[in-house]
Amino acid sequence: MKKKFGLLLATVLTLTTVLAGCGGKDDSKTITFWTPLTGDDGAYMDQIVKDYNATNPEIKVKHVITADMYTKISTVLASNKGVPDLAIIHADRVPGFVKQGVLEAIQDTVLPAQPELKAENYLPQAWNTGNIDGTQYTVPLDIHSNVMYYNKDLLKKYNAESFLDDNVVTIDEMLSLQGKLDEGDYVVNDALLGWVILAQIQDLGGDIQVDGKPAVNTPVFKQAFENVKKIADAGLMTPFGEDGYLMFQSQNVLFSTDGTWSSTAHAGVEGLNFGVTNVYSPTPDKFTNRSSSHLFAMLKNDKRTDEKEAGIANFLEYVRTNSMEWAKAGQNVASNVVNQSPEYQNYMQSFFTSNEKEIESLYIYTYEYYPYIAEAVDTYCADIVRGNVDLDETLATMQKFVEDKIAESSSAAK
């Protein structure tokens, strides 16, 4: 009975959320704010909005968690009905949205109302990812990153603590543990493996595009896959099909390459003595933590008033100075007044804003067709690394996959 009631309640809440974002009568005293934050981070954003509304602003904010948000955005834009006043979008969506002409230039409407909403007050990558051809379209909330957690007890057990001396764990250091682990223990899992591969591309001095064209079937992609494949071939990566994330929490894995947002879940595991460092690299001279960003953006909406735009500016300025709540979600808060504060240093992810080199390691891809490349990498990377498919043939398949996606999108836009 309890289970049925829970399912009924979840259904009602989902319908309420969907209906809340579908328009209806215009409320001139409410900013409708869509986010795709369907996980635990949605509750943290709820709290930020609640705290802001408690300051009694002239125009309050209504947070609408919107499942499948990007599909719904396409629907409301096509009908010009129910378009939200404000939304959070991911960094990789900005170039495409700008090209489609669906984003409002925030520099012309919001930034003039709050002079502290400016580049020098945010992490540079987070701010710059919203700048297209000199026009600012977004204000950043965070940088969320692929990082590498480590089990302190296992590092000590296997005499591998020195791997962390320079905060760069190399592939060769991992390979040095071959044949030295107890049965059932592994050096690293395959969490966010696609993100790891895309970090290796930067470590090797490569890129995912050349002259605006996707570049997947390249020597640098091949080298990145071969480097990571060495770990799997040596039997040091968690088995194919196993949940390496849970294996790390079960204390059978030295390193877990998941996200900054996982720190809260790991902290909830009794007896797990862990820390965080950079994602492993082929060389100690260069390391990259592949990242993205949640960005505040305004979709084109002719029903949004000047008063609401001023209200949005007020809300974003509040978030800039009051987003410590977002640190609780395990995110790298983009606002410098927050990420440089003493309180923020209590959060594990502050490691990644502790110095300029760490900040520079937070790499965000801004190539227009990055989403297609990421989809191709995520689709094929596990089979490549495990040796289930031929590397050269699969790189060619991935290249065609991306090119076909681009052709489809170009055809649909006509």
C-alpha cells in the first residue's frame, strides 16, 4: 500500500510540475524559471529560490523542474506559448541555440541592471562559454566536472600514496600495480568513461574539430583510446558490465572517475575514507578535468516584460552572492565571491578552484556539434576500451555517426 501511495504521489507531483510550466494566464509578478535538475540538485535549487523569495522581491521566482526540458523547449518555442522567463541550460547547448536564434542576448537586457554581473566575478570558463562572437548570452551558475576520487585506505594498502604527490596520477603509475592487487580489487572503474576519453584528447594536445568540421577518426582519438585500453587490458579496470561506481563505494577500487556531484553520495557511505584529485593522464605535465556548466539563459519570449527582466537581474545577483547552497550539491560554484570564501573551502570540490592550474584544468568543450561527438564517444567507448570492437573500424563508424547527425540537424533546420 505504501508503495502504491508513493507511486501515486510521484505521478501527481510530475503532473503538477508539467502543468506548472505549460503557460496558462500570465502572472506579471512571477518569473517562471525552468531547470532540468531532476536529481537531488533540484532540491538545492529549490532552497535557493525559496531563500530569494523570502527577501520579498517585487517579482518572485517560481522554480519548475522540467523533465526532458530540451524537448519541451522546442515545443513551447514552436508554439510561442508557455515559454519560461528564465531557464538553466548546459554549456554545450549555447552555440546551437544562438545559431537557431532562440536565445536573448542577456548583455542587452539583464546585465545593465546589475553591474556586478560581469566576467571578472565568475570562473572564466563558465562565463566565456556563454559568449558567442562577442555577445554574452548567459550568466553561469557552476562548473560541474569529471574528477577522480581515491580510496585513502587502499592507496596505503598498496603503497600507492606517492601517486598523489603531484596531484597527477599517470597511466604508467596505474599500470605499475599490475599483479599486485588482491583478487576482486581494481585500480580504477569506468565511471563517466566518455568524459575521461574527452579529457585525454586535451591531455594529448588534440581537439574534437578541425576548421569547424568534426574530427573523431584521428590519430589523437586513437591514441586516447589506446592509452585507456592499456589499463583494461592489464586487468586493472573494473569488469565490463559491473557497476564500478558501487564497487568504489564497496571499497574494492582505488580510483573512481565520476563527478564533483558524487561527493555527497560518497560521503554518505559508512567507512569510506576518500579524497579527490584530477582525472588520470598519460603525462604528469598536463591534466584535464572535462567539465560542463549550468548557465542561466533567457529564451526568446515576446511576453517577457522589462519589469520581469529587471527581476531576473535581481535574482541572478542574489545567486551570485548567495549560492553556497549550490556547493552542497557538490558543484564548483561559478561565482568568485562564493568559491573564494573561507566557508567554500570546507567543500571537497574547492580543490578544483584552489589555484590557477586547477581552474585551467576545468575544460569545457564549446564546439557547436559537441553534443553529437559526446553521444558517439559515450555510445562506443566502453566496447573500444574493453577490446570488443576493432578500434580503427569503430573510429570510422563514430565519425560517420557524427556527420550523419549534423546532416540531419541541418536538414531539419531548413
